[in-house]
Amino acid sequence: MPVTRRAFLETSALALTGLAASAKAHAAPTPSNHAAPAPPTVVASRNGIRGVRKAYEMMTNDQADPLDAVIAGVNIQELDPNDQSVGLGGRPNADGVVTLDASVMHGPTRRAGSVAALEDIASASLVAKAIMDYTDHIMLVGKGAKRFALGMGFKEQNLLSEESRQDWLRWRSQLSPDDDWLDHEDDVMIERPGGTINMCGVDANGDIGSVTTTSGLSWKIPGRVGDSPIIGTGQYCDNEVGAAGSTGRGEANIKVCGAFLIVEFMRGGMSPQEACLAALERAVAMTEDRLLDGKGRPMFSLNFYAVAKDGRFGGATMYQYPDEYLEVLPSRGSYAVANADGARHEPLHYVYDQNQLPGGLRDRMMERVERIRMERAKEEE
Ligand code: GLY
């Protein structure tokens, strides 16, 4: 017998009622944080300093929705061709193609949207929001995601900037001395940077929104998706508790569902700061041997940021940056915050101090310091 749409909906509704009843039995634990809504606050990764100011102003001056505000905040980096870590101008994958991942969550309505391996559309965060707003799905990837975005009126454009293309050509020429690619004329050693922006905001009503957007790990294997588009990993928001998000090695975060874990730690009574550090410790505990040094310390970096419903905030990273590094790049080791005290960088707390940095990581950082010093000296000549 053919099933009519109405009958289908009724049957589905009954099934869902059953689900709802059983879901109730497993409902989230009572939040520990019932404090009255506190001052509006926005936190972000270090590169979100312009964005936190904008998001804070939108929430306080225009009473903007917190998710709209933080998305407008990250749009600044997504649309900036000089930011090589997200959106337009992001570094490409191993084939020289820029692919973007992003996810969003809207606390008051408990909705989420996500997009992965998106090509040719700069503002992945807005595509993730459109998936949340206009579909019954949460995540779209690849070609389907692009078709959806074009259908929604997003603009198609080449995301590969000349700077990122040159970096990719350098990387490719340095892969092997025996391949057919000649050395790049400007043979600067090329690093393998990641780069992502996470932003979480709580408004004066205690409503929360969160977003993470990225072009992912540079030179990744085509098809690789990191933590940013995974709800509960790259970012997570529970309107009763707070929000959290991450930047850094996505593969390390995916295994601990870091953003969800931090929100659950906060629900259990930890401060945002304590929760970020505890999640990093969990990530270390879940790290495979090949990525640990002889003393069990990770050979990578991972960063977490969090805001509680009452406006408390925190951020933590794996390693304290060495003093020499901070001399040339002072905002490293910090994250961006905006609240009634203004928009500024705050120091990230860390699991390991600079004396505990594994040799390999320290060497890479010192090489970078040396290179930057030489470049600056050249510019001054
Ligand atoms: N955390 C960003 C990435 O791993 O893609």
C-alpha cells in the first residue's frame, strides 16, 4: 500500500514521540551554572581580534543575535585575502586546491550547521549557517555543499591567492630532491602551518552562539577534513552552560570531542579556564606514541577557548611559547577577548612550560624566529 506523505509524517511523529520519551530519560544533566546572565563576552583564537570587537559591538549596540555576531566576526578573516588560514587566500591542499571547513551552533534554538571540503565559496561559516537555517540536515560536504551554496546565492570565486599559490609551489618543490619539480626561485623553507578561527559569544540575555571556520591543514591530502566542521569538536555550544572551540591539530581534537568535553566539564563545575586545560590533558592522554616525545609530551599544538553563560572565559594551549619566539611574534600564546573592558589579547594558559618543549618543536620554532629576524633585517636595509 502506498504511504501518503501525511501518513508518513504521522508515523514519523509517533516514532519521534517514542524517541523523545526515551531521550528525556537520558536528558543532559542539570547545568551547574544557573547564574543570572552576565556581561556580554566574546572569545576567539588570537587571529579573531578584529572579529571579537565587531561581534561585541553588534551584540551590545545592535542587539544582534549572538550567532550572527560571531559569524560577522569571523567573516572579517574569511574575506581577507591576506589571511592565509581561512576562506579567501587560505592555503590549499596537496593538489593546490583551497577547501574549507566550518561549523556553527545556535544556543537558544539548539540548532547546528556544518560544511566540509567546500570549494570556491569564501564564507564557509555562512554556508554552514544556511544549512542550519534552510535544511533538515546538519552537514553537507564537497560537491553537494558547493551546489547547495550556489543555489542559495553564494558567490563563486577563485580562493587561491597568489601568495598561497607561491607557498604551495615552494612546498611542492621541496618535497623531494629526486622529483621533476625544479626548486622554486625563492627557495625559502616552507612550513606546514595550520590556521583556523574559532569565536564564541554570549549576549546580555545569556544566549550563546559559536562558530569555527578554516582552510585546514596546509598541503593536506585532498579529502582530509579536520575538527572544525565536526559539531562537538571544532566548536560546541549549550545555551544552559557555555560554548567552546578549538584551533590547532584537528586530528588530536577529533579523538576527544574537545569542544563538547569542555562544555561538559563546565557543566560539572569547572571554570572555562580549568575546562580548557583538562581537555588538553585528555588530548595528551589519547595521543598515539608516534606523536609523543620520549617523555610522553605531544609533538604538536592544540588550543582551546571557552566562554561560560555567566561571561567567565578562558583559553589554553599545549606549550608556553619560548621568550625568543614572543619577542618576534608577541601575540602568539594569546587569544582574543571582548567584553566591557574592551577588545584585547589575553595570555593563553598552558599544559607545559617552555622548558618542557620537545627538542624538535623548539628547533622548528627557533628556525622560524631566525627567519623572521633575517627578513626584518633585510626590510630595514
Ligand atoms: N583545527 C583545524 C584543522 O585541523 O583543520
